[in-house]
Amino acid sequence: MIEDAIVKKYDNYSIIDIKENKFKTNSLVFSYKYKTNKNDFLYFYVLTALLFLKNNKYNTKRKYNNKILDLYNPRLNCSFSTSGKYIIFRTKITFLKEKYTEKGMDKKSINFFFKSLFEPYIVNEEFDNETFNTEIRRICDDIKSIKDNPDSYSRERLKQVFNMDTSFCYTLMDKDEEIKKLTSKELYLFYKRIINNGELIISFIGDTNFNYIKAADGYLKNRNNEVFNENHMENLKVRKQVNEVVEKISTSQSRLNMLYIYDELTDFECKYVLRVLDFILGGSADSKLFKEVREKNSLCYRISSGSNRLNNTMIIRAGINAQNYEKTKELIEKQISSLKKGDFDDEDIEKAIISYKTACKEILDSPLSIVSSYLGKIYGTSDLLDERKKNIEKVTKKDVVALANKLHLDTIYFLKGDE
């Protein structure tokens, strides 16, 4: 792990400055943290689609894209994701270091990023309507296309069927009419609220002599940096009766989704034991689900499981023939039961630990993954790599069995194809 990161806290933001010479690029990331709010979800989605298309100085797509080419084609990106009780809104730029371009390019690239983030193209206190309307139409087309893809459709329908007060259930499906009602004026007011509030962490990884903090300070001095100290994890309560929904579709392959809820997780279970359980149950070709359901019984085309540790849920997904629905459910439940009884070997845990450590090593191959590792440490959702490698070794069979016994089936959504 790159250890010489400097973390500083100021009144309006915090900084993670990571010095490294391994990569040819520098990356600057602005991460804004907010409490989740399903009413804001659609605004975030439209904003991320719209923000890095123009700015006030380069106010057409042609001018904007030409400027990007002039800066040796830096990559600008705007995105958001749910993190348990919070939404993380990220804007970032990745650009070649000066020694691979020309003197002064760090300053030009970073200033262009600031212009794009803090000075978007605004006309009469709203995003320009031409670009806004174009993006709204594109987003609505994307939403409608979800129903044309059975895998995407079943994933989004599961959220609707689960229907609990959790960020996991946020979905765009069937929201096209709501998105059409949004206005560019409303989006601009939302943008100003987002930029000027929330908890901001600025991360830089690379090597530069340009004082990017001083350059950004004028944009940041009046913002309200609200700090959220509450744990990210949501603790959901399982229903008294399994919620089961079957929906028919004209396709050759059916999609089975089984959602489980964990009883309240400890921090160690959330960060480490859960990773081992996922691997043993359905995270590899050696997993119980793959070997028992797919290989031995030939009940599915594909099967896997994965946990959303910040929403204390676990989902098993399988592509099956419709006539195998009941058999597949029964065998999946049998594998969960065998986990709870400890029907697996220490060798399975060792394989899971090796896989986990390999994934940790791969983080060092990506600057943005390194940044995410430090952000996770600050947010309290993960540890730095050295800590991870030590702590994963502490996971025992007893830990995995105890965690498996916290699993409870809550929702089944079956997208039933042709017999």
C-alpha cells in the first residue's frame, strides 16, 4: 500500500493527498457525501449525465470536446452511488503528468476540471434547455430499454418487489414519466445545493507541483461542510412471511432471484467474514451453489450469490428453466442450511482468503481504486490494505457458521419464461 498519504481536515472540506510515481497519470477526485433521500435519486442521475458536457467558457459540445483534445484528452467523469445510509456523489479528472506532455499542463487540466464542476453552462439560472432536454430523452430511452433485457429487468423488479425503506430499493425503472416532469431550473437549484453542502473529501493521487487546493479554495470557502459520523450500515428487519412474486415473460430462460436479510452484523463480520461466506456459497467455480446446483444437478445455466454488506442483504441469482423452479429453490435452501451446519472444509476458507488477498493486490494497479481504499477508511466502511490482509486471516469456520445463521430468506422474485 502507498503509505505516504497526507490526510488533512479543513473547515469546508478534507484532503487526501497521495504521492506516487508508479502511474503516468494524476487523478483528482471530489467526493460529496449526503444522507440518502429517494426524492433526490432522480436528480442525481440526471445531474451526472449533464454536468461534464459543457461549461460557461466552452459552451457548446464542439468547443468543450476540442478543449479536451487540446489538454491531451483527460478523462472527466461524474457519478454517484449509494453507500448504505448515504449517497456518494463523485466528480473526477484523470490526466497525463507533465513529464509526458508539456510544462503547465497540470494547471490547465485541473483548472478546466474546476470550470466544468463549478461553472457549468447556465442560462437564466438554469441548465441550457437544449442539452437538458436531449439528456432527458436519452435517459428515458435507457429506462424503457431495461424491460428489453430480462437480466436487467429482473434485477430492478426485485428492488420493487422487496419494497423496503432502504437505498437498495432505489431504481429508475418506471420512472421515465417522473423524469420528464423535471425542469432545468429545478436541476440547477439541486446542483447548487449539492455543491455547497454535504461532506466533501478531495483526493489527489500522483505527483504535481501545482497547488490545486489554492486554485479550488475560491470555489469552496463559502460551502457548508456537514460531517456525517453515523455508521453507513442499514439494519433491515426480515418479514414474518417470505414475500414471493412470480411474473411471466416470453423468453427461453427464466430468472430466479432470492433475497436474504442478515441479522445485525458486527463490523468484523461486515468487512471480513461476509467476504469469506460469499466466496464459499456462490462466489467462485468451487462454490457450493455452483457445484451442487449447476454441476451435480444441472438445474441452472448460471448461478451466483453476493452480499450488499451496507444494506445487510444477500442475493442469489440463477438462470434456469421454468420447470426447475421448485427444485432449484429447494436445493439453494439446502446449501444455505449446510452452511449453517458447518458443512464445509477449512480448505474452503483458505481458498477464500487467497482470493481476497489477490483482489487486494489488484487495487494497487489502479489509482482510483487506491483513492477508494482511503475513502473507505475515512467513511468507516473498509480498512487499508495492510489491515485487510491481517484481518482476513483471523476469519474462522466458527465465524462463517455464526454469520450463516444470521441469514433469513425474505423475498423471492421469479421471472418465469416459457416452459
